[in-house]
Amino acid sequence: MKNKSILMPHTCQKIGWCLFLLLILVHIAKRILYGTDCYSIELARTMAHIEHITLIVSLFFICLSKEKVEDEMISSLRLRALGYTAYVVFLLFLLTSIFLECLSDYRLGSDMTNPYLSELLLLVLPILLSCLYYPMFKLMLRRSRKEEKI
Amino acid sequence: MKNTVRVERAIMDITQQQLADAIGVSRNTINSIESGRYVPSTVLALKIARYFGKPTDSVFQLDEND
């Protein structure tokens, strides 16, 4: 009896890390070679789009790939990390919404909300989820291995 | 839930790694089960008991808090 895993093979994690490192290197090289104002806005926008998509793909590969030995305890750690991430994301979105609402009231003297907020949250959501979930999962895994040594 | 995995392993004179390889889990999982930090699923408990050739309820028992 075996539960089918929806995670990608461990190799995808390596591909994800390679893409992530490549992205950082390209970003640094771009800054060194071109600075901020040496290429057109159109090119900068295209580059930003490509970088954003590459970042999402690399994080997708890193977060949703199996560990070398993926067993049920690791699955339970993943589930717990996902649970904590859900709590943090909900709280963060709630606080951000309240903060922006108060800010717009203070600035405009009306109950206007930021019209780009939902789009911004949509763009940030996959990155935010990955950045919270993966370190939390790795931390739990490391803590579990450390407890083993004690 | 308490268990006698460590005792059974000592009787059979095998390492955590050997047991982990035989069952198909990581050594960390076996260690966590032995120290009571992780309660295995029914499938894993059955696999462990079968490996030791013992009934499942002689390897895994409910404790007072369960």
C-alpha cells in the first residue's frame, strides 16, 4: 500500500538551485556591467519579467521536490511547515490590508484602497509562500536531525 | 505511544541504518520513532513489526496519555 507523492524528483531541486544561482549571477553581472541607467526601459522591463518568471520557476522546483530520502516523517514535517506558513501568510495579509487601509485613509482622507494592492499581492504570493515554507521546513528538518545527535 | 524498537533492534543486533534501509525510510525517522518524537503510521508500524517477526501490539503500545 503506497500513497502517491505529488512532489517532483530530487533532481528538480538541483535544477531549481542552479536556476536560482544563475539568476543571482545574472542580476549581479547586469548591475556591474550596465548599472541602472545604461539600457532602455523596454529592455529593463523585459529583463525584469524574465527574472521574475525564472525566480518563480526556481522556487517552485526547490520547494516542491523530494528530499534524497522522502519518507512519511518528512511528509509530516512538510505538512506542519505548510500549516505554519498558512498562519503567517493570513496574518501578514490581514495586517497589510489593515495597514494600507489606514494609510490610504490618513493620506486621502477617504476610504479609498490601493487599486494595485490585489495585483501586487498576486505577484508576491508565490515568492512569499516559498520564502516562508521552505526555510521553515528545512529548519524543522535540521532541528529533528540535531535532536538525533543529542 | 511507546515502543520497543530499540530493544528489538538490540536483540537482532542491527543498526538504525540497517533497519531504515530494510523498511525504506531514513535513519532520522527510525531515531525519531525510537525516542518517541515521531509516531509512525499504521503501515510503517506494521512494516517494523513484520521485520522483527513480532505482533504489532508487542512492539507498539499505547501509553497513559493516549
